[in-house]
Amino acid sequence: MRLQEFWSRMEQHFGSMRARTVAGDHVFSTLDGRTAVEAIDAGVPIRTVWLEICKEYDIPPKDR
């Protein structure tokens, strides 16, 4: 997954304004206590970050 696809999916599921808040403010324990943006910046694969967001926010499997 590329970063552009990640942001596209985020905006699709959360809306453009909330997507930035979810990615930049929500701390995920499964990402070692980092936000999605921090995890991506730290080198965690984007797909892994996306899947953790999906689990946390109950995004249907067909949209993962």
C-alpha cells in the first residue's frame, strides 16, 4: 500500500477532516503507543498501520 492510497482510504471512511485527526491524534497501543502518522514515520509498513486502524474502528473486512 502506498501513502496516497492510505490517505484516500482514510478520507473515504472518515471524511477529509476527521481522517487527519484519526491519523494524527489517536494513539494505538498496537502501534507501540504511537499515532498512525508517527508509526508510518517510524517505518511501520503503511498496510500494517491501515489494518490496525481498521481493527480499532471496526471497518468491514471487505474495505480493508
